[in-house]
Amino acid sequence: MKKHAHASDSSNISPSKSWIRRHPIFTTFSILIFVLLATVYLYFTLRPYFSTFDRSEQGDLSYSMPSRNGEYTAEIYGVPYGGAAGGVTIWVEVKKTNALDDSNVKAIYRAGYHGHNHLEWEDENTLRIENWNEYVDESITLNIDDEIYDGRGWACQSLRMKDQYVRCLAPEK
């Protein structure tokens, strides 16, 4: 009868620990790696939807051109990115010439620098921006009151930018 006593006695059997409790360091490390990867993925996926069209006072003024009647001034800036292997982003901002504060400054163009750039006023509210080389041409004519151009296309997707323009233009992909 003693052979069967162990089989019927359930009080001596201890439940085995779960896999997570047996491997706490590996589990913690795995969770941290998963959270890190999910954060990086969400950052790069959602960044276009929350980006702004703001140069943040970076870059150097390349040149400026007043409009025909002198009411506006268009300024083109070059903002370097990426260190030694990077490039330059071209920003065009339009501001009222006689404005005392910077609240009237409006960025209307952002694209990578392609070698040849030029500003030309076609009329009082229409600015021709040339930015091209033999391979890429991101030249465009914009109405400074309603239109913007973003070479990345992020401003057109941005939820924060929807009320700042009537028409957003981006390169076709």
C-alpha cells in the first residue's frame, strides 16, 4: 500500500515556477528591448504627423529679395544637417518688410539643396523659387498667402500644420 501513498498525496507536490520567474534577467532584458524598438518605430512612423514647418532660427541667410512694391521680403536660408556626410536643406521665408516683430515671418518652402537656387517675384504675392541640378528639379511658383512646398512631404501630412496653409505641395513619389 505504501507505493500508492505518494500518488494520492498531493500536499507534497509543489507547483513549478513559471518560465518568467525562472529567468528574470532575460525576461527584463527582452521587455526593455521590445519597448525600445516599439518607441523607435512609433517615433519614425508618427514624426511626419506632428512635425512643424519651423526652421528654429537655424542656418545662414544666403540672400534676400524684396518684392516689387517692397511690401514683402523673401529670404533663403541654408541649414546643414547630418555632419560630414550630410547635406543642406533650403528654407524660404517671407516676411513683411516694415514689420517690427518676427510674428509675420512665414516659411513657405523646404527642400534639399540641389546646387542652383534663385528667388524671383512674379507679382506682389507670387514667388518663383528655383532649386535644381541636372538630376533633380524642385523649382516651384507659390502664392505666398496660401501655398507651401515641402520636399519631404511632412508638412502636408502634419496634423499641427493643417490650419497654416490652403494648399500644400510636395514632390510626387
